[in-house]
Amino acid sequence: MPTLVLLRHGQSQWNLENRFTGWWDVDLTEQGEAEARAAGRLLKDEGFDLDRCFTSLQRRAIRTLNLVLDEMDRSWLPVTKAWQLNERHYGGLTGLNKAETIAKSGEEQVKIWRRSFDIPPPPLDDVSSFDVGRDRRYAGIPVPRTESLKDTIARVLPYFEEHIAPALVAGERVIVAAHGNSLRALEKYLSRIPDEEIVGLEIPTGQPIVYELGGDFSVRERYYLNER
């Protein structure tokens, strides 16, 4: 089984502003662009090559992947974009500053919304300006009103099994450029992480995670490329 590279997008504008982002589409900051380019150079310098690329329908992940491929001189590689790889939907928290939300709702409540495995935040209001249900890219897609990590896993893993796993089985070297929570879903599956532990897994922006897999998707090795 060949290599799988997981990459969280570079720093986004709302990462910088400490806001809940979810399905709302924000761009990379200059630092985020630099992180993406650095990831591409690192992959190239360490001798990695790729055959297939997967990403979400969100700009910050798509642009991260494009910048990586540009640095690797692999912009011509096939890229599949899928809503199933989108970030977790933060419901009514979308757009809110995290520190201000803690001040308003209490640290314990916000911790439950952010870090519990199966308790979602309050749903997005029907008249919210952050409702992406009217966005053309999501036509015909069941856009959630809110999601827990468990809900996110429930859409990511079937997509992985149907589309990404067969590419790996066929011998292709794959990169998935996505988001903190959609990548948590893949890490949970690949590394057999229990429900109560996965919520504590932090995935930094712009740092390639390499999985060397066995034929049965057992993990032979998992490491951050910049720590090798």
C-alpha cells in the first residue's frame, strides 16, 4: 500500500481572527499561503511524489492544495473536490469570535460544543447570513444546520472508503487537503483512536502528516514530515 498524505489547509483569515468557521468560505492569510508553499517544498525536497489529490469544496483547502502542487511542479495532477471533506459545520457558532462566545455562554458550554464527540452546537438560524444552503456549489447537497464530530465522521468515512481507499489499493500515492475535523475523522479511522481521545487531537495548519500503510490499512508509520 502506498503513502497517504493528510494536510490541513494553511492559516485562514478566520483562524487569524479566532472565529468559528465551519462551512463558511474564507480565504487563506499571507501566512496561510506561505504555510501551503512550505508544505509543497518540503514534500518535494523529501522526495515525495503524488498521483491523486482530494480536497473539499472550500477555498482555503483548495488553494492550499493548488499551492502545494505548484511548489511540487505537479499542478497537472487530477484533483477531486468533494463536500464530504468539508470542515465540520459549526451551526449557530459560525462567524462568532471564540473568546467572546466563551464570555457570553461560559467556558464549559463552549468546550462541550467544540470538543464533545457527539453533542453539536446550536443549529444555524434559518435567516443567518452564514447559511451556505443557497450557494450554487451545494445545489442538491444536504447542507447540515449543525454537526458534531460524530456527524462529520459519518460523512467523511463513507467517502474515504468509496473513493480514496480504492485509489490507494490501486497503488496511487494520495494527498488529502482538507480541514481539522474532516482530517480528524480520517485519523480516527486509520489510527484506531477511541471516541473519547479523538476530540483532543490537534492538527496544525500547513503541516503534512504522512501515513505509511499496510495492505489492510494498518498503520506502519505515521509522522509529521517536518519532524523527520
